[in-house]
Amino acid sequence: MFVKHSGKAALAAFKLIGLGLLAVLVLLAVSWLAALIGTLIWRLYLGLFILWGLFTAFTLYFFRDPDALTPSGPNLAVSPAHGTVDVIDTITENDYMGGECKRISIFLSVIDIHVQNAPVTGRVAFFKHTPGQYLNAMRSDCAQYNENVFVGIEAVEPREEKIALRLISGLIARRIVPWISQNEPVKRGERIGLIQFGSRVELYLPMRAKIKATLGQKVVGGETVLASFD
């Protein structure tokens, strides 16, 4: 016997049950997605902290600055930088040296110490900053094009000799930070500046200087004797 609207209540109940199940499944899906996103975010944060930790370790390593064990012998010129001697030649430098002089060029890789040291004791008699390009410092001719700071020192030992150095930026090194200025006294081996991340430093010496450095030699700023004035 047909009963009008029979089963509709059960159908409504099943619809509600189905909607409830759908809501539970949606909540589970949302919860799972939130947990997945949370895990990914945590891993992202963890990865960022690891990268920051590596950057911090590298930065502290790069900016290390040990005290130089400067030799005390008379009439010596020590290395102004930590790195590798890759050029020893004779050039003409007119701004301060006044003509022909000897040059020792030192390449600083990104793993070398980048603090520079005074090669001799004296007075800063010449100071010039020249803006320029940022070519790879491995090029020995980069001093002609790259940003650089030229420092001329009037030495008191060896007396009244003109000695100069040029701090040169590189492809990665985009900042030269000198810690000296015109007429400031300097002492052999003391810190005079910083070049950040891979660069070159050139030392200019009078023709009578006796070169002690050799090509390919690893030198220590403020310590390694590059020349003498016997």
C-alpha cells in the first residue's frame, strides 16, 4: 500500500549524514593540508636558519684579523696584504713615486685575510681614491680600470724613502675601507684598511730596493718581508 511521502524523512537523514561526512572529510583535508604547509614552512625556516648559520660562519671566517708578528729588523718593507705574489716587475708611477719604480702585486682570494697592513713606518704623504670598474682581481692589469685607493708613505725607516701601495677592488669586492688618512702616521705592520671579498694589493718600491719576494709566494700581511734597503 502506497503511503504518501514515505521514506522522505530517512532520505533527509541520510542527506544530513552525508553532509556531515563531507564536512568531516573537508576538515580532515584542511587539517592535512595545514599540517603539510606547516611542515613545509618549518623546513623552509629551518633551511633559512641553516643558510644564515653558514653565512655567519663564512663572514666571521672572512673578517678574521689575527695580530701580525711584524719583524723588527731595520730597513725592511713587509707585505701589505695576505695572499699570493703573482707579479714582480718595474713600472712607471708618476702620481707619487715620480717615475720608474719596482712593483710587487699580491692577489687576495676570497679565503684570504682581507685586512691590509702598513709596509713601513712613516707618514701618509699621499692619499687618492679613484672610482672605477669591478673587473676580476685575478687580472694583473685590473689596477688600470678598477676602483682603487692609492696610499703614498714617506718612510722614516728606511729614512725619507717613498713607498706606496694601491688597494684594488675586484669582481666580488665592491668596497674598500681605508682606516688611514692624509698626514696620518703609520707603523710597520699596523692595520690600515680592509677590502671586502677578493681583491688585489700592489706595493711600489724605489729602484734601489732589494726584492726578497718570489713569484707564487704565499705572503702574510704585516709579517712577510718583501724587500730590504741594505
